[in-house]
Amino acid sequence: MAYASVNPFDGKLLKTFEQLTDEQLEEKLDAAAKCYATWKHTSYADRARIVARAATLLGERVDEFARTMTQEMGKRIDEARGEVTFSAEILAYYARNAEGFLAPEKLNPTIGDAHMQSSPIGVIFGVEPWNFPYYQLARVAGPHLMAGNVLVIKHAGCVPQCAIAFEQLFIDAGAPVGLYTNLLISHEQSDKVVDDARIKGVALTGSVAAGRSIAARAGQNLKPSSMELGGSDAFIVLEDADLDHAIPWAVWGRMYNTGQTCCAAKRFIVVETIADAFLERFSAALAALRAGDPLDEKTTMGPLSSESALVQLLGQVDSAVAHGATVLMGGKRVDRPGSFMQPTILTDVASTNPAFRDEFFGPVAMFFRVKDEDEAVALANDSDFGLGGSVFTADVERGRRVASRVETGMMFINNISWSDAELPFGGIKDSGYGRELGDMGIQAFVNKKLVRYAKVEAPV
């Protein structure tokens, strides 16, 4: 696997990086294992000093980190700054709260006393994607390091400078050698890392195919894993929704990060009485976006992360059309240098169309008309994915009722505001399993040990 920075705005190669040799990989795994032997005994206060310092440094260097991200994967600079800031907040959140989250939990047995205690399990292997180059790392680094585990991370091949910068962040914060290690390794080497006896758990964010492969390998080795594998989230608009409120969320929900977000709004399910009005306003808002340099704050639409990502998305649209879908707008690359795609709306996507089951990882929206709330819920649930979703209605209690009926890991009423360190993030079905962030995000890779004392006679 090649590690190379290519600016998707103009296609220019910025820098290439050599993969680790097997000998270099062994040295890094050995250093991580040795670090764990001491880090697991380090106090929460001492762990927090390093993690909180990393958060502070990240906050002080927002522009520097953001610019690297924008140049490597094309995220618009204001969104990039927001991601860096949020990543710092996640690290700080776990530095503050980890000890409380993992405090012994008193139990009440019928005889004697008992409690549950939490302890680290070892070196955790993380496999992370390119679409949020720092946030994805922060949401594993914060909880795992504060829990007393150590991390080795294989980041995506197109964001090596982001990966190296995040590792350097912890070095600058005073982390001991081996605490957080970036691995520039191949897929074959990645399999060997999962198999390695020193690795005690695997956390992956990526495609369904990658999840199946890595989860199966972790399972063969009887190692715990968490999998976040994308989604095809429903954006439900009921007949009583305020379109002045819903339309801006629809545009943001589909176009944030140029649509390259696991929990983006991807299937727009609108009750027929307001479907025409919604579609007219949604189309106009998308058409008003302008492609441009993502480093320019006035740009309203950035490129896709790479030329290969653009080609794949264009192929998905062509396949959808070949199977009967209609392109209401867009569907082509933007006629300019760089990996830009027109905002696209697909209609007439039948359940037999492969697109109906696909995840479109970019600025492509599927639009569906339904007659009522029940049909909206049924269509939302007719998906192989189950990450997130949203419902827009004037009646909040109705929104809660719909949210409880949709089969996903997350539902949002009159918003898609998932960016909070306190909110557990994750899904069901093909979207994976496990949760990151919040209290739940620190519990998955610790040993929950029962300790009981009871003054009873041994059975005869």
C-alpha cells in the first residue's frame, strides 16, 4: 500500500512515504508492549497530564493542523479548523472524566460485598479512515490512553502527513516511547498485527468490506473489536416540518465534508404533501454551491478526497441510472481541475436498484416520496445500514416516536448535531457494532472485573 499526499484540489503530489519494513514494525510493536508494561500502572492524574497537554497543543496549533488536512484530503478550511478544535475537546474530555467513568462500581449481593473494577487490557490496534484525519484518531486516543491501554494506529494511505502530525503531537506532549505509534504498513502487515499476541483489541472505522475482514481476523484470535462501517442515513421530513429549518440542515447534512461523512444524510424521505416544495428548495440550495480552493474561506464546496474516490462515485451514479434511476441534477464531475463532483440528486431509485442498498460517499442524495409517517419509517428501516438518521417535524413528541421506531444507532430530531464528546457514536446492522465517545467509548476495551468478598463456609 502506497502512502502519498496528493492535493485533490489540483492533483499535485505533495510527498511520498516509505512503508515500514517488517523489522521496523517489530521494533514498534515491541516498544508499544514495553510501554504498556509501565503505562498500565500509571495514575489517572499522570495519564491526564499527557493527554490534556496534547489537547492544549492541538488547540494552540489549529491552523497548522487544519492546513495539512485541507491539502491532503480537501476538507474546506473552516471545516478543517472545526475538526481540529473538536479533536482537542475530545482529548480534554477524557482527560477530565476517565477516572470517574472507570471508578469501581459497588454491587449489592445477597451476602457480603462486591464491586466491579476496570483495568486496561494492553496494546490496541486502530485502523482509521481519511475522511476525518484527526477526529477519528482523537476518539480512540482519548479513551484508550486514559484507560491505561496503548495504541498502534494504521491510518489511511492518502493522509500520511496527518497521521505523522498526530503521533508527533503526543511526543510533544511528553508521551513515553510506544504510547501512541503511527504505523505506515501494508494490508498484509496489518493482518500480521491483528494476529500478533501483543495486540489485545482492534478498533476499525472503514468500509463494510474492511470491517468484515478485520472483524473476522480479530474473532479468529479471540480479540475484542469495535467496528464503525459507514451508513446510508435517512433524513425524514414529515408534512408538518418547518422547511425554513429543514432545508439548511438538509444541505449541511448532505454536503458537510463534501458528503464524505459516515453519518451524513443520504436518503431524503419526504411526505408527499410537501415533497415538491422540499425538492425545489433543496435543489436550488445545492445548485448555489460553488467549487473552489478549499483553503479559501469563501469556497462553499471542496473536492472529493482523491481522484479514485471521484471515479468510484461517478461509477455508482452511472450504475444507478443504468438500473432505472433518474438524475434530477448533477451526476457529473465539475469542469475544472481537481477531483470535484457536481451536487447530485437521484430519484426513481427502486428497491431492486443496487443504488438502493449502496452508500454514496460524496455529494449524491437519493430522494424518495412517501405517503405518510408509517411509510417513511418503513423505508428508513429498509436498509442494510443502521448508523444514524434524523426526523423533522413541528411536534417534538412525534419526532421522539419516529426516532424510537427507526432501526439505527443514533437518531436526531430537527437536527443532525452529532458532534459532542459526550454522545456515544455507533450503529447496528452493516454499520457495525460498538460505541465510541461518551462514557461508553471508554468501556469497550477494559477488563470489567468482579471482586467479591463473602464470609461463607465452603460447600461440603
